[in-house]
Amino acid sequence: MDKIKKTCSELKMPLIAIAFAFVFGSLLILSTGKNPIEAYSALFRGAFGSPAAISQTLNKAIPLIFTGLSVSIAYQCKSLNIGGEGQLVFGAFGASLVGVYLKGLPMLVHLPLAILAGFIFGGLWAVIPGLLKIKKDVNTVISTIMMNYVAFSVVSFLINTYFKADKSDFVAMNWVETTARIPFIQNGGLRICIGIIFAIIAAIILRILLQKTVLGYEIKAVGGNQNASNSNGISSKKNILISLIISGGLAGLAGAMDILGNSGKLYDGYNPGYGFDGIPIALLAKGNPVGVILTALLFSVLRTGAVTMQTSVGVSRTIVDAMQGVIILFIAAEYIFTIYKKARLNRTKMIEEKKLEGAQ
Amino acid sequence: MTYAIEAINVCKYFGNLKANDDITIHVEKGTVHAICGENGAGKSTLMNVLYGLYLPTAGHIRINEEDVSLKNPKDAIERGIGMVHQHFMLIQNLTIAENIVLGQETGTKLFLDRKKAIKEVEELCEKYNLHVDPKARVDEITVGMQQRVEILKALYRGVDLLILDEPTAVLAPQEIEELFENIRLLVSKGKTVIIITHKLNEVLEISNRISVLRLGKLIGTVNTNEVDESKLTQMMVGRDVVLGGRERKETIKKDEVLKIENLSLTKGHHKALDEINIDVKSGEIVGIAGIDGNGQSELIEIVSGLLKHYTGEVEVNGENIKRKNVRKVRADGLGYIPEDRHRDGLVLDYSVAENMILGQHYHEPFAKNYFLKFNAINDFAEQNIKDFDIRTMSKDSLASTLSGGNQQKIILARETCNKPKFILASQPTRGLDVGAIEFVHNTLVEARNNEQGILLVSFELDEILALCDRLYVFHMGKVVGELKKEEFDVEEIGKMMLGLREAKANG
Amino acid sequence: MISIEAIILMTISTAVPLVFASLGGVLSERSGVTNIGIEGMILFGAFCGMAVSYFTKNPVLGVIAAAVGGGLLALIHAFISISCGGPQAVSATGITLFSVGITSFGLRLIFNRAGNSDPVAYLPTTEIFRDIPVIGKYMANFSPLLYLAIIVGVGIWYLFRHTPLGLRIHTVGENPKVAETLGINVWRIRYWCVIVSGMLAGLGGAYLSLGQMNLFQENMSAGRGYLALAAVILGRWKPLGVIAACLFFSVFDAIQLQLQATNMTGLSPTILSAIPYVVCLLVLAFSFGKSKAPAANGKPYLKKQG
């Protein structure tokens, strides 16, 4: 009973944030002279209206879950990793390398290797911001975003030079071998990528990591109080670095899933924006891995449906970006409520104490 | 008789908590009025009301027999009230002159006249016989001098009434004497002083009248020459208190739990620690006396294993710690009670139980194969909550919801319950009320009786004198004296703390 | 061939938006509020400037609108991080994402297409300087915003060096509690510093859309806000040091642009365009000693409830 109550109160703020974002979106739609109800119904039709739409919504959720988890794990250690996009691109590149250039392996070996490569490449890309943070105390936001620009350039350069496809209309790498492609489940009009299962498993693993393991305890301890952690033999540097590497790895996995499952091929100029979407997804879920699954689905609905909204009603899908910003701002402002709650808690605490003292 | 300031039926409630409950105090002009009470009695709240930082829930303030309403410190400053906070309100990287004129700057809006500021500060120094160098930066001067700057800051604003919040907490005995002389000088020039403190001997020495608070209520106001220390204690606490722990047993003192040889540490351009030699044996409490900032915190960081770039030898429980990390040092028999429990002791967003295993969370019985063992953790927490009488709703309450005393008990439980051979305690009673202080002292003395060795760092000389079997005095990163219990002498130790004298023979 | 002259001129002109933005960063951070949202404020400023210039045909009004737009976004950031005491990095990230979305949306709304806007009326260069001997012919080529940036830079230097207000801002950023006990209104100072920092970022944006170019492109801020913040760190929160750091980054930007133009290295433009960011990361990695940020930077200060 208590648990339900707790969950409800935890859900309250995110729901208010979402509602407010929709209201804000309505204003934008009105400003274009369109009808918000019409636009939103087109949006939801685009996301749920047909088996194909549902498939697309679920498939789009895969990379979003991974980037959401990526931001979550870093945020547990109080680093804001907004370089997910670069780590994702680098992870996609790693997965493509293994997917394209390793040949003749059975799928059971090839696919895991390609996915692993995504994790490793993404993780490596987060090592530099991690080192800058622990050695020089450079703000992670600044260093990770710089690494984004570098990642785009480096990967683009590599695709344009050493890893360019033999013949292709666009600049791109070769097709990933079929043994490294993530299979789809097909049933009627549904066509769902197995990656969604990987994503859910990843969320569960992360949940267990954070709640049940020594590493999770240490990461959260460092996130809660770096000094106390260091004084008690929990290295804040080590844990910040580890959490950033896991974070980068998860973003890399998002890229791997997208290439190995969705597109099958890494094009020049690939940056799908999932890395940035991970930020509101994680913040809205308050870093809770299971919550990330839900918020990622929500964003997937918005992103998928927005395309239909644009084509059928003529409202630009970029309003979703603005709505995301609004959600984040709301979450940030929400602090005022938690602080108010804390103040109330403090007061009750003092009163309790006085009572206890009085009873002595 | 005229009154400088009066609190009439002042109440300050935080929700249901009555921090100040119907307090009426009249402070006579040209006197020193002391406000006494233990931590949590409501002294600071009352002062914050007088200084305009809090609005009273009910009641009102009169200044010079005139009703006033103080909405913010600016109102209070305008009416000639000044306050010297316990934690000095100075900007470290500005000069003394800049700190003093801040908020009422010399010159025009578009030009800060630093020369004029310096001149005005020099004149003030002359007038009140408080000497400082206006051009020096605050982070270059001693604590005693910082306090002088604080007083000058108030005088620059033309105070008639000066509130001093625990002004002696960080001073050496001689500096306290000097402060008292300054207070007397101020009073002779017609100023009124309110001094907040819990040190009774000082209250009796400096004040004309004393008001005692307890649990938010005014117990009474008395003339100083009509009371003594035990009467005041009775008023403050409601019972007799024995600090310094219960009985002390004879101990064997056979093991050397801490041995420091020629320890030096360079920080920037100066030596934070300079050729330190210290040893602690099992079954004794050894104190480090000294004014804040004379190398104590560096010593603690080194002994606890955090700081490594020192020279010299540090052995804990007979083993050199240079190559050990914090975790290893602790695992090999060190309990560490940090000076700032919020900064170094607890993760406030973690539950009581989670805090109880901080630092021990990685080994059995609390963890196995990288996974936490919640049954063992919970049992351990329940047991400690019972043994240490920790007042909490449950083991799952967040540490942030506990009172300071109970938070300190979490740390005490964690660091002492498995009987480490050596306990490093830094200011273990800072900010606690008398009941909790008693508990901490008893725990430490029990550990001593149990043949554990304890190094106690404290800026409260009284605490060190009461608890320790032996003490070292620190000054400017050097050990300037080592005294046994029978040689303890406040006057002597005070001189050493100020660097005025070295002990004749070391040991 | 690479011409030194061209690089110097290019350095100066690419430094302008960075200088505006990083001076804004100095102001905000010295008062104790980190403003990572500068990136979004530049972008929003660039858009507002273009839009107003497009509708009024008056680029000066556009510049003013850019400053107002940046200031408005900063006001949101100020509200969240000062009044609500919210996490400042999160708020700023929200600001930036919001700005990306709203400007793209606005672009489609006005011009009904993605990518970039129509050309609009832009600021003329400072021809009045042409008759100054020797340097006049160079000075005449720059936008008036360059000179405004110089004035702002000197002004902020003077503010912190010689005025009571500067001393108070410094105090609020080092220890807000001290300020409050002296009767200084912490929130008011922080609010104004953040708002002005947003206005300066907006001016940086105006330089992009109305000075350097005459149109708005999606994401045209292109990470300059973050480079500006890196410059704040590198310049140790001191106005003149920060301007020097901006020029330092701009030199590399200018060199890379020159290399692209002359195509003498044979390297692809994509790899060259990463040079300023790589340099920035390297500098942050190898700058010796820990730089000292304002002590209360990034820490919310909540007033006691009276």
C-alpha cells in the first residue's frame, strides 16, 4: 500500500511536466493557425494507428532506452553526460566496423561481437571527459559536448577515407554482414526488432547494478557525497570514471542497435539525435532504469507521431524538440518542491526530537 | 536605566517547532549581556531575530525604547546593530579594507575608492586599539585577527550594539583575554555588547547580566555577581552534567597504534606540517591542541590515508601507510570520526542502514561476490541503533532526517563498534548539545579503557584537558609542546598555541 | 598560400561572438550561477535578431531583439537556478534544447522551410573608420558589434576592478551569506548577472546572423557557447584573461578556415573543423594547476524563510 502511494507521488511531477509540455505544444500549434486537437490526434495516429506505426514506435524506443540509461547511470554519480550523441556515433562506427569487416562468423558470435564493439567504442569515447573530470575537474557538460563535435568529424573523416563503401550513391560504409544484423519478429503487419528485448534486459541489469551491488552502492555514494566517499575508502575518481564509461558504453549500444537493427549501414553525417533525447528521458525517469523504459516509449511516441503530424496536418515536428526542453526545465524547477518537502521533513524531525527529549 | 535593545515576548516558530517561545529580555545600555544555553536552546534563532535575518512569529523588538520592525539585516545595520558570526563572514580573497567597507563602499557608485577605504580603516584601528593591516588579504591573517576584522566591520557601520556569537570558540586563551579587553574598551566608549556562549567561566568573567535559554524558553535573567557556575549549569541543562567521560581505568598501554616520525607536508609555498613527531599507544587518549589552521586538518588527512604527498614516516598499528589506500588503512584497524560529519562522514541521501556500512560495505558479512547482503546489513543497523540509542523512525530513514547528535551517533557506531585498535577523532563534539557530547565522551573513554588508542583533535581546549592522557600542541605546523596529564596548565598551553613558548623538554 | 593578414582578420571576426558569450559567462559565474545555457541563448539571440530584422528591415532593432531574446531565456534560467534552487546544469541543458527546438520551429513558421532563412537586412560595416591611417582600411571591414564587444569587455573589467558593484558581485559569488549579512540582496544581484549574461550571449548570436552573415541557419551557434565557457575557465574568470582565451581559440578556428579555403593540407574539411574543439580539450587537459572558480559557483543560495 505504502509502495503504491510512494510510486504515485513520484509519478506526480513527471506527469505535470509532460502535461505542461503538451499545453506548451498546443500554444505553438495555435501560433501556426492549426488546431492542436487535430495535430495531437494525428500525432497519436502516427504512433499507434496501424501495426506498422506501432512497430516503428517500439523500434524507435530501442536506441532511446539505451541513451536514457546512459544519461541515468552518469547522473547517479552526479555527472551530466550530454555527449551521448558523440558516444552513440562512435559506438555505431565500432559496431559497423565489426559488422562489416569480420566475415564468415556464425551469427551467435558475430552479432554479440558487433554489439560489444558498440559498447567499447562508446565507452572509450567517454574516457577522455572522465579523465578531464577527475584530473582537472573540467565540467563534464563542456568536455562531453566538445567530444561530440570531435566524434562527428573523426567518424565522418574515417567514412570518407579508409572505410568508404565500394559503390554507393551516398558516402557510407558497406552494408553490415547479415550475420551481424539484429533479427526482427514479424507477425501480420508487426515488425519488431529484437533489440527491444536487449534494451529491456539492459534496463533490468542496470537496475540490479544500482540497487543490489557493491559497485552501485559506491556510485550512488559518490553521487551523494564525494568527500564522505573518499574519506571512507570509496574512490570518487574511480567511480566517476567507471560510471562515465558505462554511460558512454550504453550510448554506444544505442548506436549499435540503430545500425545493426534499423539501418544496416552507417552513412556519413549520421547523428540521429537520440543522444540528446536521452537527457530528458533520464531526467524525467529520475535516473530510474525501469522508469527510463516508460519515458523512452513516451518520447518514441512523440518522435514517431510527429512525422505524421507534420505530413498530415502541416505542423512542424520540431515542436517536439521544444517540448523536450520544456520538460527538462520543469524537472529542474521541480527542485523547489523537493526542497520544500525537505524543509517540512526537517521540521517534523525537530519536533520529534523535542518530544523524545521531553519524554526523558 | 535605559535599554539598548529589548525583545518583548518574542516567539519564533518553524512549523510546530518553537525555536523561541515567548522570550523577553532587556539589555541595558553600556553593559555586556550574556545569552547562555546549550546547542539547540534557541540562542542563535534569537540573535537572528535581533539582526533581522528572521522575522519573529510573534512579539516585537524595541531599540532605544522605541518599537522597531527589522525586516532584513539592512534595517538592523541602519539602527546600529552589528553581529560577529561564529563562522566569520569574510571573503578570503579580498583585502581587509575591502571586507570592511563591503556594502557601504567608499567612493562613488562608479568608482570604489580603495585609498580612502584603507585610510578609514586605519583611523578605526587607531580609535579602538584594534590593529590590523588593511592591505593584507584575509586568507593571509590569523583567526584572531579575522575576528578583529569582524569587529571593525561592525564598528565601521557605526554600531551601538554588537552581538558576538560564540566568539571564543576558535581562540587561544591569551587571545580570549585580548578579546575581553577589547570588549571592555568598547563598553567604556558607550557601546553595548551581547555575547552568546556556552562557556560558563567566560560568561562569569566578562558579563554584567546573564540570560539563560533552554529548549526555546527563557529560564531567567540574573546579575552575574549573584550566580556561580553550578547555578548556571542547573539553569542551562536542568541537571548536573559530567563531561570528560566516566571513570578512567588504569591501562597497560603496550602497543604503539600511531607512530609519526619527521612528518612534513608542503602546501603551496609554506609548510603545513613541519617535522612532526607523534606517537599514540593503546589505552590512551592523546590530544592535539592548537588554533584552527595550524596543521591539524592536514595531519588528519594524512593519518586517515587520504593525503599521500608527505615526507617522513607514518605508521598505523605498526604498519607504514604510505602505500596503503584509505580502504586498506581503515580495514587494518583505524576508526575515523571526521570533523565535519556532513562533509566527510555521511551520505545524507542514504538511509541510516546504508550509512552504517559506509566504508565496510564491500566485505563480508555486508557483501559477497560483488553483491550486497541486505539481511546482514539490516541486522547490523538494527543492532547499532539499539546499542547506540540512535533516535530514528527506522533504519530506512534518510540520514538527513536525523538530528546532529543522532547523525554523529551513526558515525560513532560505524567507527567504533568493531573495536578498531586506533581511533582518529577530529572535533567529535562540534555542534552537538550537551547530552550528545556526554555520549561521545563516554564512548571515547570506554574505548580507551578497552585498550584502544585514540588521537583526539579539538579546538576546544576544555575538551582536550578533560579527556586526554597526554597532549601535543600545534603551532604553524610544528609540535611546540608535549605535556602529560599532570603537567596540563591552561596558561602554558595557551602560550604554546600562540607560538609564544616552546615546552622546555620535549617529552 | 596562407596569409597571416587574413588569419589575423579572421581571428578577430570569429572571436566576436565568443567574446560576447564568454563575458556573459564571466558575469554569471562570478555571481555564482553557472550558465551552460549560453549556447542556447546565442542561438535564440541569432534567431530573434534575424526575425526582427526580417520583419522591420531594421538590423539595429534586430540586434536589440537579439539581446532581449537572450535575456528572456536567461530569465528562465535565473528563475530555476536562483529562485527554485534547481540543478543549474540541468536547467541550462533544458534551455539549450528548448532553444534548438523553438528556433527550428520558428524558422519553419516564418519561411516554411528547414535549413536557413531568407537573407535579411544586416548591419553595415564600420566605414567611418576608413580614413584612419594604416589600420583604417582593416577597421572599416569589421562589424560595429566588434567595437561593442571591446567596449563591453573593458566595461566588465572596470566593473570588477573599480566599482562597488563589482565588489558585491564578487562577494555574492564567493559567499552569498556574507553578502546577505551586510544587507546586500543576493538574489537581485544574481538575477541581473544572469540576465545580462543572456543578453550578451544574444548579442553574440546577433553577430552571427546580422554581422557575419545576413541570415539564420539551424544550429548556427555550433558549440560556440561551450567554447566560450571553456574560455571562461581558461581565462580564470577574469574579463581580460577570458578575452585572451577567446582570441586563442579563434586563432585556431581562423587557421582551420584558411586551411579549408586553400586546401593545401589535403585534409578533408570535416576533420579540420574539429580543430578548435580538439585544441580546447587539449588546453583544458594540459592547463597547469587547478584554476580557481568562484567559491559559491553553481551552488544555489536559498533564503531563510522569515
